[in-house]
Amino acid sequence: MEEAVSHKKSVPPRSSMVLPQWTIELLRPPARVLSKLLWRIEFRGTNRIPREGGLVIAANHQTYIDPVWISIPIERPLRYLAWDEAFDWPIVGPLMRLFGAWPLQIEGRDPKAIRRAIQWIRSGGAVVIFPEGGRGHPDGSLKRFKPGAVRMAIEAQAPILPVTIRGAHRVWPTGQRLPRFSPVEIVYHEPYRIALRPGEEARECARRETEALRARIASAL
């Protein structure tokens, strides 16, 4: 593993029904080994991952395994904004809560979920969000991004860490019941902060920066 930006780790307040961080740390090495054996996974740019401070982690979405893969090199407490309907699934729903996922309504606005995430970020935590809202196209190309990730970064005054998942669309494409074995690469881009231009409204900035975020992530596909 590449050396991270800072050796300090922020530890925001714990939420209920979430596994303690030491348990997650114990699961990290076997998750890495299994991913390496089954999908020959490679992690690029892990030295760019901030180890402390509020952070929005925004990635494209290709498989149900994406949150696990993204998290393997990120050695800090994480929370995930995930499709609210998945929390009603047997086994999957309770597991999502245990690993720190919060429900988010994909269609329409969900201010309660966003406020909760912003509070976590302001306390020094990191939140993972998939701006596509769901899994991308079967060929791996990106869907249109929703502005939630950028809006959180603006309001929380936190940097965004763009992440590109490459090759996973061949592992578990839409319509496929079980995952296949195919190489996967996770690319961590340079984190950056968003600043409003003079006279620019937050909504206009979010629209512009959402397209820029999409372009950053697409650049490594």
C-alpha cells in the first residue's frame, strides 16, 4: 500500500448499529487478498487519499461490490449514502447498516440524508457517494451525475476525492445474477476543493462542478 497523505486519522463520533472500527480493520486484509485472487484488483493513486479531515468520496458505480473495493485502502471511518430500497432487502440491508451505510432516496431530493452526511463530514468524517445514483451502463460508460456530492462538498467546505472504478462492469453487469472473474482497477484521483466564482450562485456552481467531477472520473475509464 502506498503511503497516505497524512499519518493521522480522524475519528468522528460513532453512529448506532455500525461495526466498531477495529472490526472493520480486521476485515480489510482478507478483503484485499480475496479481491486480488478473484479479480486481480489493482489500486492506483492511494497516496492521494486524505487520512484525516472532512471528505466527500465520489465514484462511478459498476457493481454491488464497489463500496467494498473503494474502502479497502481507505483506513479511516467511512459512511456510505446508498439506495434506500436496498435497506429492505434480507441480509443485505442489515449488513449495509453494520458497515456504515445510510439510506438515500435516489429519485428526488432527500434533504434529511444529505444533512446527516454533511454533519458527519463537518465532524471530520468521510462519506462515499455514487453520483450516478445507481449502477452505470452495462458497457461501463457513465450515466448522468446527480449534484449531491458537489453540494455536500460546497456546504461542508470539504474536498472531493474522485474515484474511478474500471473494468468492474465485466464482473457484475446489470442483468447478471452472479459476479464473474475479471480484472478490476480502482483509481484515486487528486482531491480538490470547490470554490464559487465571483457572483456565482451555489446551484449554478454545483451544476458546473458536477460536470467537471464526471469528466475527472471518466478520464480514467
